[in-house]
Amino acid sequence: MILVGLGANLRMADGTPPAVTVLRAAAELADLPGMRGAALSRLWDSAPVPPSDQPRYVNAVLRLEGRAEPEALLSALQALESRFGRVRSAPNAARTLDLDLLDLDGLVRDQPPVLPHPRMHLRAFVLAPLAEVAPGWRHPASGLSVEALLAALPEPERAACRPLEPQPRLA
Ligand SMILES: Nc1nc2c(c(=O)[nH]1)N=C(CO)CN2
């Protein structure tokens, strides 16, 4: 099982809003060679972490089944980010699209891409959508369930993250 986190908080240069960018990127990921069984969470609306005056984010998690080498998958994610107008600047800068490899078949490794994603267990905007597509998931390094990790977060962080209403769809 492959889990990818998607995030966006800037319109693309052509005006495409973050929610549409996330839906289109998820569709393209599901179409990568060798991938099947795609399941996309709802789109979540979340306050920027760390708190800042950046726009709120649209976040989602995509679950895929398929064989992939971590490095090749990372390259594919970065190529997709570039195609969706991502300009790499400061680490937490606003972005048109951010794709994070969260988990690849439970691998634990400390070479890029570091797996599982080193901050995923601290982020409500990752864990809440992840729980929708992989409710039985456990953190590969700690063994903690997604429910336990979510419950361990401060309540204000969980509250800063809610499903988008209404849920946008691609035309
Ligand atoms: N709510 C939210 N905050 C963020 C996000 C994100 O996807 N959602 N991504 C970041 C850079 O990885 C920094 N902060």
C-alpha cells in the first residue's frame, strides 16, 4: 500500500484553485504506470502549520496499490509538482501543490525519501484524511494506530482541520 499526502494553498498561474489542483493531481497519480485501486480521501480544509498568515490549505490523502521503488516514486511526485506549477522556495512557503510520500509498504528508511514521512504522525491534516482511506493503518516505525496518533494531537490542531463543504468534484 502506498499513501501520498496532497496539499495546496495557492491558485495556479491560470487561476486553477487549490481544490481542483488536488483532484487533478490525484487523478494523474492514480494513472501512473503500475498503479491500481486508488482511493482518495475527502478534501480537508486546514489552517497552515506552523500558524502563519498564508492562505488555508486543501489537504487529502491518496491510497494506491502497486509496485514502486521509493526513489522512482519520489521523482514521479516531484515531476508532477513541477507540472502543477510548484516553485521551490522556503521550506514552509505557500505552494500550488505539495506531494508527500507518506508510506510505501511499511518501509522504514532514513535515506531520501525518508519513510515513513518524518512529520506525518504530528499532522492532523495528514492523519484525518489518512484515517478515511486506511482506517486500519499503523505507523510503520512506532506501531501506533492512526486513531491513537490523532487522539494524541492537541485538540486545537484537530479542530483546525475539517472536511471541505461542499466537496468539490472534477467537471
Ligand atoms: N495545513 C497545512 N499546513 C502546511 C502544509 C499542508 O499541506 N497543510 N504543508 C506544508 C509544507 O509541507 C506546511 N504547512
